[in-house]
Amino acid sequence: MCVVALSACSSIVEGTSQQITVVTNPPGAACKFLRNAEILGAVNPTLGGLLVKKTKHHIEVVCEKDGYDEARYLNKSGIQEATFGNLILGGGIGWAIDSASGADNKYESAVNITLPAKGTAATPGTAVLPITGTPDARLNKLRELLDKNLITRDEYERKRAEILNSL
């Protein structure tokens, strides 16, 4: 009975749906959420959010605004931490329940997208907004942007060198 009570930990703790908030620069863009080429919903205008059912499939956020080129962000589905509790405490039963319901998955809950001005290529480094604070905090924030695929490796290296040179 204990195994059944502890099973489906992610379903109980995290649920099978998740709110994803999208912020655009400039604000007021229209963004649609796609999974496997199927439209899940839209946020129009941004800033706003959409409640989505969690699955193992990634979600692509596509934003448009007059005077700006389209911008896209791939919100990758990851594994929910509570899933590991299922494997340890509940064994395969809890994991199977969470996997079937999507509760063992998660997405980035906040998506930040910059739309480049119409007809201009995205300028390297434009995704890296001014990062303030101590050099340590600035480097940590920069690494976070890289890990979330919000900036390229080149943008990361360029901004990292700039922070280190300012010491």
C-alpha cells in the first residue's frame, strides 16, 4: 500500500499542466505555441502566459510584430525532479503513471524573446542585455543565458571577456 501511496509523485507534486509565460522585446508581440506543428494556443499581446499540458515533446514559441522579423524559441521538455523520487520510492509503477500523464516532464516557465527590427540581421551580442551586479553575479547570469540557449557560444565568450577585462 505504501508503494501505491508514494507512486505518481510528480503527478501529485507537479501536476500534468504548466504555465509558460512569454516576454518579448519589444512588448506587444503576438506569439503562438506549437508542438509537433500543432498550435497549442497563443499569447497576444505579450506579456502573457499559456497553460500547456506537459509531454515529452518540445514546444516552439513563434513571435511576430509589425516592423520586426519573426523570432522563435525552442522550449525543450525536460525531466521533472520528482520523477526520481518515483524511481527510488515507487519503482516502475509511479514512473509509468507520471510518464503516461506527462507529469514527469517540465518546460522553462519563463521565455524571453527579442525580435530583431525588420530587415536587419540579429546583431551578435544583442541577446545579451546589460547584466548588472558584481562580476561574479554577472558571470553567473551570463552562464545561465548560455545554458538556456538564449545566447550563442560566441556571444557568451565575447561578453565574458568584456566582464573579465573590466576587473
